Amino acid sequence: MKKLFFPLIILSLAFMPQKKTKVIFFGDSITQAGANAGGYIPRIDSMCKKEGLGDRFEFVGAGISGNKVYDLYLRMDEDVLAKSPDVVIIYIGVNDVWHKATSGTGTDADKFEKFYNAILKKLKDRNIKVILCTPAAIGEKVDFSNQQDGDMNAYSNIIRGIAQKNNLPLVDLRKSFLDYNLKNNTENKDRGILTTDRVHLNAKGNQLVADEMWNAIKK
Amino acid sequence: MKKLFFPLIILSLAFMPQKKTKVIFFGDSITQAGANAGGYIPRIDSMCKKEGLGDRFEFVGAGISGNKVYDLYLRMDEDVLAKSPDVVIIYIGVNDVWHKATSGTGTDADKFEKFYNAILKKLKDRNIKVILCTPAAIGEKVDFSNQQDGDMNAYSNIIRGIAQKNNLPLVDLRKSFLDYNLKNNTENKDRGILTTDRVHLNAKGNQLVADEMWNAIKK
Amino acid sequence: MKKLFFPLIILSLAFMPQKKTKVIFFGDSITQAGANAGGYIPRIDSMCKKEGLGDRFEFVGAGISGNKVYDLYLRMDEDVLAKSPDVVIIYIGVNDVWHKATSGTGTDADKFEKFYNAILKKLKDRNIKVILCTPAAIGEKVDFSNQQDGDMNAYSNIIRGIAQKNNLPLVDLRKSFLDYNLKNNTENKDRGILTTDRVHLNAKGNQLVADEMWNAIKK
Amino acid sequence: MKKLFFPLIILSLAFMPQKKTKVIFFGDSITQAGANAGGYIPRIDSMCKKEGLGDRFEFVGAGISGNKVYDLYLRMDEDVLAKSPDVVIIYIGVNDVWHKATSGTGTDADKFEKFYNAILKKLKDRNIKVILCTPAAIGEKVDFSNQQDGDMNAYSNIIRGIAQKNNLPLVDLRKSFLDYNLKNNTENKDRGILTTDRVHLNAKGNQLVADEMWNAIKK
């Protein structure tokens, strides 16, 4: 009896619609734009499908312009947890640094870390996998003379430290962007290599982010 | 029978240890200092006892230096909800305004309101009573020439609006401090009337806050 | 002989081209725009001519966008002294306050005063008459809740103090704008009463400035 | 005849009281402290005397705490030109960058360059030799994660450009400090290598500055 019964179950499972791995991209305006046509999220979706994994993954953008780390924390119940993701990719930090200079409303380094850890705790409590990203760039100059370079490195170090301490996968966009620019930005331009405006991604920037994230997701 | 029975119940209730109304003061360094000897919290406790209500109220300080509205939100589960208060007095806003100028890490007005409302929602969900306060002062000059006067008024307006919209009691410290200074600060000094350093309370400042809060608590 | 000679001199003086009083408007983008059609400088010129004083005054704009007090000091040799004016109207201060919040590059109050006095000294050394102005507005709200109201009042106080100490005529635009708004801005709007964008003047703002300045110039 | 005459001239020159080369150090609090015992100015004086050149040079400190480039411009007539120096060493830029974050009163990059050039013009007009310095450090971390690293590099680049364009000697302290730290600051500390507090010089910092400046002066 059992021998007969078993193959039937396997068969029925094979025909059952497989539950897709839901990946939520959680971030600021870069992620918001990343969900548009040509953005890194549809690019990841394309790569995924090309590799025949289209029935295995589902990609959801959750980026809102102007967001800092505490904004993510505030809206994560509604925008992330309520959607029951399997994986969350956190890409935050640019505004936390940038808004110090443009409106006096950036985020202190110690509080950046505190809120980042609070987000991770909530995700961990629900067994949601997390991939961290460092913030890529505010300015693409390669001689470290972009106004926020020091702070961008400091906040990236915080994220790297959190990743290491918690043994979490890290997409080190800050490093990738710098490496790419060191090779390709021979005129020391502040934009136009991977960004349109020093911050937001052009086609090449979106592809670079897509490549790195897709690699991390597949793992 | 009934006539006999009723007084007994009343009698037994009178001897039962009455559950005290727990009041938590939730705020920044002003509240943190307010819990020290001479601070407004022990002053409220004294007034409460003088009025023979010492067995009816319990006062708990929950102020942390440097806190802004989002810091309250982050730590409210642990520092407020876990203590099951009956009343929470929220006194926040000075750092949200001040840190714009001193470290570029203040809070945008729209986000100030968002986090404030998020705190209120969590308290309302647990039927905890709330008393709101406007931030008193960054500088006591009476000709509206303290650097942050405009923003302090703007953020106080936000809190007043929230109180009105939600029909919540408001201790309008900003107004009380200004009124007091208009009468008593005849030399247009920036400190020394109700504050020691433009922000933190001297004895008179602590008493004024204690008077206003105690009035609001008794209601 | 003398009787004959005297009238001839008077006659010849009457036909001599009279040296006009040259008035230079020295300031920032508000003054720069004030030189355009509809701006307060052509409006002053029109009023002057209507009053039959067109041959007595010459009006020259010297406003440059983004200027702070030290920018005026830096360019005053070339843009003011080299033109040998009789009167200079200094209208500065908005950017000294505003840029603190928008780019972290405002001017400290003590240095604002220092540079202001240094400008006055150079003008006094050449016997050039000076008229001072307070900066009108960054936001027109009448409940003192425009972000920079405190600082705008503080820097206006500095200018008022300099005017008083040196016995110089003052066009107190800050006060005039507030008085006008208290009467006319019944909805507590932040723009649209005397400014287009909280800072730069609309037609009514230009006329108000023109009226006040022309009164001061005629004296 | 000639053989006799020549030595006499040399002899008479040797006995004439030689006019010393007056070197003024023009800067901010780093230069102000540099004039104190143990500071780089007395260190330069000592080195000068050890090399037997004590009768050839005179060193004068002209540093004032909190100074930015426009403060130097404002006070250069009184503090520099009136003292008729032969050489002026300009060491400015830290506060122009730093005060953006600490009080919102830093200096825009374009205006930094403008005032710097205006200072140079005044010195050139009087045939005073100039030595330029880049600002050394706000933080000594060697992974480019000091908050102001980007801006410090940007403003140093401005000074390097001015030196190159005008063919002026440059003491590139920014580079020297970084090189020294890359070798000696193996723990990536933010202070304590060449500075006491991330900005002001300890004994080693003063010696390094003294060495570099003295080399430039002798040339």
C-alpha cells in the first residue's frame, strides 16, 4: 500500500504550483527608480528568467524616495513583513549621509547602526533572509574628493561590520562602484559613469547593481 | 440582606491595595535630568503627596539624552510598553530642531509628525492615556531672536495640531515659557530665567513644568 | 559791475549739467532681480521722475545672486567704490542665514557684524552716504514659525544695532514686511503676499521696498 | 686694483646689519597654537638657528582661532601687510570645511577659491613671497572614513590648483599627514598620531609641519 501511495504524492507535488522565493528590495529613491523599466529589479528578473529560474523567484520593489534607515524601520511592518518575503535586500544609507549637508537632517552614525540592527532583528525573528548593501556613491570622483566620501566610507564600514558580526551576505556596492570608476572614470568626473546625477543609477549602474545582487540572491 | 452586604464590599475595597496610576515621562535629556533630585518628576511626586494622593500615583522617568522623536519610537516597546503604564507624557522635539544646526542630524518636519503619530498609535492600541507637550525653548530671548525660534514654533504647531486632531491633552510648555519670559525676562537674556543653558531647566523651570504637568495629570 | 556779474553766474549754473546723486543698490539676488523691469530699482526711478527729480538722481543696481556679507566686502572696490557713488544702499543678510540650513555655508553672527562694519568703514572713509536695510523674509508666515525667523530677527537686530551706533538711516524691511503680513496675510501663508517663493519679491513686495527706500533716499 | 677692492666690499657687507627675512605664518587655531612653546614656529626658529641662519630669518605667528579664508582676507591689511613681511605662509581651510557640519557656517568651495586668490593678489601686488599649505586633517583614519575626508581633499585640490597655476611653492600637509599615517597609524585611529584631537597638532605633528615648512622657506 505504502509503495503505491508514495509515488502519487511525489507526482502531485511535482504538479503543484511551487511556492516562489519572494525577494523584497527595501530602500530609498535608488530602489524606487530601480523598479522602473530599465532599473535593476526588472534586470534581475530578466536574468533570472534567462537562467530558467523564472518560476522560482518573485521580485518586489519597496523603495521610497528620501528614505533613511529610520524610515525603513517605521514602515517595515506594512511594506515588508505584511508581504511575507523570504529574502529582503536592504539598500540604504545615501540620504542618512547626504541630508546632513542639504537640509541638516541626516542620521548620526550611532543611530544609523542602532536602527539598522533593529530592522535586522525584526527580520531575523521571522526567519527572513537578509542581504545587506553598502551605499554606492554620492559623486563618482576617484580621488576621494566627493564631499561625502568620508562619511560614505564610514557608514559603509558600519554596514560591513554588521554583516560580518551577524554573518550576513553583503553586496558591497560602495567597493564595486569605486573599483569600476577607478578603471573607467579616467577623467575623474563626478557623474555619468554609473550614475546620472552623482547618486541615481544610469543603465550601466543599474546593470552593475543587478549583477551583484543577482549573484547574492542565487547563493 | 442587601443593605448589610453593600457596606461590606465597600469596606473590603477600601482595604484592598489600590492599583496606582503609573505615569511615565518619556523624553530626552530634559526629562532625564527631570528625574534627578530637584527635577520636575520628584517635584510632581511631592505635590501629589502633599495633596494626599500619594497612594494613587506612581511616577517613572524615561528620558534619554540626545533623543529625538524616532529614538522614542525605537525604544518605546522596551522602555514604555513593557512597563504597562496608564499614562505617558511625551516631551520631545528640542533635539529634532537643534541638531539641524549643531550636527546636521535634526528631523524633517514631516517625519517628525509621522513618528509622533506612530508613537501615539501604539499607545492608543493599548489604551494608554497620553499627554503631549510642546518643546519649551532653545534660548529664552523674548524678541523672537533665538536662532531656532522659527523651527521651535513650527514643530510646536505640529504637536498642537496632533493634540487637537486626536482630542488629546496638551501641556503647551512653549507657550508657558514664552509667557513667563515675557513677564520676567526684562533684559532679553537667552538663559537664566527658566533654563541654565538655554535648554535645560533650572529650579524655576522644573517647577513650572511640574505645575503644568501635574495639573494635566490630575485631570 | 557786481550787480551785473552775479546774475550771469546764476544763469550759467542753471544751464550747467548738474551732477546727479549716484545711488548704488548693493546686495544679493533680491537686488539683482530688483534691477529688472518691475523690480524695485526701476520703480524708484519712476517715482523719482514723477516727482520731477529725474535730473537729480541716478540709480545703479549691484546685486549678485548668492551673495553674503563677505561677498559684498570682497567685490566692493570694483563694484561700488570704482563707480564713485554718493549713496550706497546695503541690502544683505538672507543668504548669511539661509545657507546655514541649505548647504552648511551660512555666516556666523559675529562675523556678519565684523564684515558689515568693515564695509561701512570703507564707505565712510570716502564720505559715501550709506543706508542700511534689514533682510525682509525667508517665509511670510505671521505666527513666527518660518524656519529661519529666529535667526532673521537676530541678524536684523545686528543691523539695527549698527545703524543706531553709527547714526545711519535704516530701512527696516524685516519690520515692514512683518507689519504688512500681519494685516494682509490672514491665512498664514508662507509666500505669495510680498514674495513669490518666500524670499524673492513679487510686484507688491517690489513696490513696498521701492516706497521705503525712496523715502530714505530723499531724506 | 680690482683684487684689492673686492674683498673690501665683501668685508663691509659682512659688517652691515643685515635685514632679516620676515616670515609670517598666517592661519587659524593650528597656527595660533603653532606659535606657542613646542609649536611648529619655535621649532622652525630652533632649526634655523642650529643651521647658523638665526640672523637671516625672523618668524612671526599670525594665527587666530576659528579663522576661515575670508577672515584672513579681512584682517590681512592689519595683521600681515602692515608688518611688511618678505614671506607669508598661508595655512587655512580646516574651518572652511569643518564648520559646515558643526555650525552650518563653512565656506562654499567656489568662494574659498575666490578669497584665496584675492589674498594672493594683495600679496603679489607688494612683491611678498607666498608659500601655500593644504589643510592637514580632520581625523587621522587611514581608510578615508573621516567624515570630512572628501571635502578636505576637494579643498586641498583647490589649493594645489592655485599653487600650480601661479607657480607658487606648496607645502602639501594633507599629503604628508596621510603618508605618515599610512605608515604609522596601523590601528586606524582618528587621533593621537600627529594630532591630539583629530585637528590640532601634537609634538610629532608640530615637528612634521616644522620640517616641511622650513624646507620650503629655505628654498
